[in-house]
Amino acid sequence: MQYLLPHLLERSAERHPNRTAVRFMGRGWSYGELEARSNRLARLLRRSGVRPGDRVGLWLHKSLESVQAVYGIMKAGGIYVPLDPQAPVERVAYIMRDCGVQVVIVDAAHAELTSALFGAGAPLRVVVSITAEIEWEHGGGVPCSVPGPQAIDAEEDGPVDPGTIETDLAYILYTSGSTGTPKGVMITHRTCLAFVHWAFHTFRLGPDDRATSMAPLHFDLSTFDLYATAMAGATVVIVPEGLAALPVKLADLWQDERITITYMVPSILSLLVQYGRLECHDLASLRLILFAGEVFPVKYLRRLVRAVPHAEYYNLYGPTETNVCTYYKVTPQDVAEDAPAALPIGRACENTQVFVLDGSGKRVETPGTEGELWVRGPTVAQGYWGDPEKTARSFLQNPLQDRYAELVYRTGDMVKLAEDGTTLLFIGRRDHMVKSRGYRIELGDIEAVLYRHPLVKEAAVVAIPDDFVGNRLQAFVVSFEQSQLPPAELAAFCRQHLPPYMVPEKFHFLSALPRTSTGKTDRPALLALLGSSAPPRRAEGDGGGMKSDPRASD
């Protein structure tokens, strides 16, 4: 019986031990090898003191070993906490403090940075270097062991009893928060498996499929890549992080690896269309193109459909708190020259229900009427780690029934019903959350960092709609007493405290921020100063994607 995520790997290892489970840059591991390697890591983690329910950090780039680490943590009974490999030490340390990460798995690229985590207050006691032996000394007398690959390989490779059940947490994904600090979304094994079962059956995955894995582990798109393929006994091909900037080489990977399924954010697919020279590639194997995380401009989707006409296309929607909760199959009418500017987000996934409430809390059932989207079903997360107040604001008793306790998720996304009365059309958000490069970003998160600069008096960040990345971020700043504050200094300050995708591209200096009659920052006025009256484009879904905006092919 498969009730834990590692059971998917175990079953495929039993059925297809020699079939390739994962590939990366020409290397590959079979299901049998991945099973054995993850078991060894699980035993080492147990020997290092990891117990059921412990949070274990992952601070490493995607590779074969990152997949080993994910399964190894869960097999040890732990909860994996993926950390953005490009995030500053301060942000990583905050997450570690927030959920009590005492054990972290790193690769060689991050091993040398771990000593800085202690200075930032991370409560570490074990650092596992999974890709290379390291010699590392920490300061301050903090006890910390540093086992490496040799210690992992010395463990037995037999199965490990994790001591967990399906309602235990499998992982925690940190997303941008409205108060300037990340929030950890808690996902159980059962919650993720509900999504995996839906994806497996809906997209008819089989052992002959070869799926790309481009999304970083801290982005919920990665759960399809890892676990739906494992359920099918298929092969997952990890895309090197740099290929997002090299559309031709990414198209080469589709061709050379005979990819059948790809799941990416639209900004990357748009770059592929424009600079990937798709017409020069043999993409006959590609049968399914899934996209999520932001709006896919129809003009680029149309070109992609023309380049790969035999594939099926699906628009997937859902915040991290629900994974995918609605989906829409693209039709020829959607990419016609006179098609609407945006795709629908479709209908609810099977075994999930969505409903729309208007401002008075009444259910919206009339086409064209706007309201807020709510989600119920097994894929709804368990709330935010260590923050019951924030959890209570978003995970509420189902307002449509009061007969028994049932928590549903209030998305904050505004939608309306299409004329057919069932298909949903995405409108925007009711808060200041935007999407850029596939990442969900709270503008207040960036503003909070800007306010920490000693010379910044006021700050506001706006998002400018952009077909390539969803939104481009620009900041307006008021300095104390007209102090000289170079934009480069502000950008460097932001890079110390924020991931690259959250650093504003431009900084504008004002004597004062415009205000509304109620004293709030007048964001439309700021957009008008930039010559744009359009509100920020709100994107569909959640998570991460591109780290940069390259427009030239290799």
C-alpha cells in the first residue's frame, strides 16, 4: 500500500530495478540504485539523530544527489525543507530558525557557506555534505558534525522504517509573506499523494515517459517532476539551472533526451519560442506541455503550438497552499488569431472542489460575476508552520456547510465564471502579491528590506506588466534629508537580504511618496509616473522558475 511518498520509489524499484529513474548531465541512476542510495542516506540521518517529524534542510543545486536527499530525508522520517540555493545566507538562516532545522544537506557549492549560517543564528548541529568530502571548521565552539559521501556509502542499503504515517508532514515550502518574512506551507504525504494520483491518471503517465525537471525544489512544480514520474516508473531528466538562459540548449535537451512531458513556467517557454530555434529540432517525442506559475501570453503560446502541433497543452493553476487545483486543456480556438488575451484557468481537478464567493459571502453562480476563489479537498495544505494566526486567516471553516469541521483555503485570487457557467477566468488578486519569473512575490517583502536601509525614509515597490517575465519590479524611494543614495548601493543592499528575483530592476527617488485620501501609498500614481496606468499583471499559480531574463540564445 502506497501511503507515503517514498513508497512510490520503493514500488518502482521492485518492479523496474534497472529502469532509469533520474538523469542529469549525461549521468543516470536506475530505480534500484536510487532506492539503495536514499536508504543509505536515511540510515546516516538516523545515526545523526534525525527522528520522525524533524525538519531537515536542503541547501543545494538540483542534481542526482538532490533527488537522493529528498527521498533519504523522508525515509528517515524527516520533513524536508528546500532552501533556495541562490538566496542570501540571512534568508536561509531565518527559515532554519523559523522551523528549527538542525540538520542540513549541502552540496560542494554551499558547503563553504555553512559556517556563515551560525553567525546568522541557524540552530545547526549536523551538516551533511552529499557531493564532496569537505574540511570545515566553525567558530564559537558550536558542536557540529560534517559527514560526507564516504560516510553515506558506508551505511547499509536495506529499507528503513520511517515511523511516519500519511497525515505526517512530508515537506515545508517557504513562500513570500505579506509581513516581510517568508511563510512555511506545510504539506503532508497524503496531501501531495492526492495531487500525484490526479496528475498520474489525468496525463496518462507510463514507464516510457521521460519528463523534464526544471523547477527548483522550493517550488511546488517540482512535486510533479519527482513523484508523478516515480509512480509511473518513468524517467525524470533534471534540467541544469543555467539552461533557462540558453533556449537553444534547452531545446537540444528536449530533443536529445527524447522528452515526452515538460512542465515549466510560461516565461521560459516564451523564450524557447523566440530564441530556441524549435523548427530546427526533432521534437516528435514531446506529447505533453504543461505550464503554470504565471500568465502565458497567447501570442507566444500560439507560436509554440505551431512549432509543436502534435503535443497537448494544459494551463495549470493553484497556489502553493493547494498545489494544482484547476486545469484547462488548450483548444485550437484559444490560439486563434482572434483569441482572448488570456487563457482560462479551467475547472477543478478531480477530487477537488472550487467555489467562488462574492463580497457578501454568497456563492457566485452567474457567468460574468466576479468573486474570490476558495478551494476544498485533499490537496489543501495544513497551514503555515508556527503561525496559527496567519493560518486562521487563510484556512477557514467551509462557509458553505456547518455540519462538521472542514477547513478550506481562501486563495485571495479574484475570478469569474465564463459563459458556460463552469470554466473559471482569472482576474487578479485582492492583495499586493504579484508574479515575476514564475515566483509569487509579496511587494511588502521587498519594501520591508528597503526600509531596513538606514538612509531610506519611505519605500514602495510596483510591478510593471511584461510579456517575458510576468512583471518587472521597480522601487520608489524617499531618503532622509535628501541624502545621496546611489541606486547601485540600494541594489547591493537588497541582494544581501533577498533572492535575485526579488531585487528591483530600477530605483526612482522622490521627495515624498504620493498618498491617497486615506493616507495610503497611491500606487496608481506611482505607475502613472512611469507612464503606465495598467495595474500589475497577476499570475496564475504559485512558486518559482527563472532566475534571470536572458533573451539571447547560445
